[in-house]
Amino acid sequence: MTGDGPMSHRPVPGVAVAVGEIGVERIVARLLAVGTYGSVTLVAIGTALILVNGVQPLGAAPTFDPSRLGDDILHLRAAGFLWLGLIAVVATPAGRVLASLIGYARRGERLMAVVAALILAVIALSVALARGTAV
């Protein structure tokens, strides 16, 4: 092979960077897909349990108590599945930002790593404020 044919292995500008990013992008894509499907599945199970148990969906909502999640799931209570599904919905984008932060840090992209860290800080602050102001 002379290197001039369609199957040549000549370096193409920018391709080495794109190939290196495939790993992080693939991880982020898988994280988003698993988080989305998992969230939808948990909320669907919770909704089915509401229907099966005859719970009034417009009645008083159960309070969020993280210590009860495991017990609620174990005993097939709708509230546990619904709360866990909502947690997954909120955590999935934060997990994407965390995966990006790790990828940027490993590649030495300091500015993007700082931006990702600041986004995570805003998410954490939002959750802390929401928990602090919950009635």
C-alpha cells in the first residue's frame, strides 16, 4: 500500500482528539440512557402500584424521607419507587456533569474542568437550599 488509497492510514487533523474523546462521550451517553430508562421504569412501577393499591393520586403526597426508601421498595410501596425515580431524574444530569468533569481533568482541560466543577457546585447548592426550605 502506498498510503494514497481510500484505506490509507494518514493522520487527519483533529481525528486523534475525536478518537480520544469517544471514551468519555460513550460513558456520558450510556449514563444518560441508563439514568433516563431507570427513572422512567421506577416512576412507571410507582404509578402502577398506585393504581393497583387504589391510592388516590391527587391525595396528600408522602413526605420525602430518604431513610424509608429501602423499606418502601422492599415492601413494594408506591412512594418509594416514585421518590427513587425522581431522585434518578435529578441525579442523571448531575452524573453527566461529573463524568464530564473527570474526562476534562484527565485530558488536562483545566478551564472546562473548572466550569464543570462550578456547575456541580450550583447543583449541590440548589439541592441544599431546597432541602433547607422544605416544609
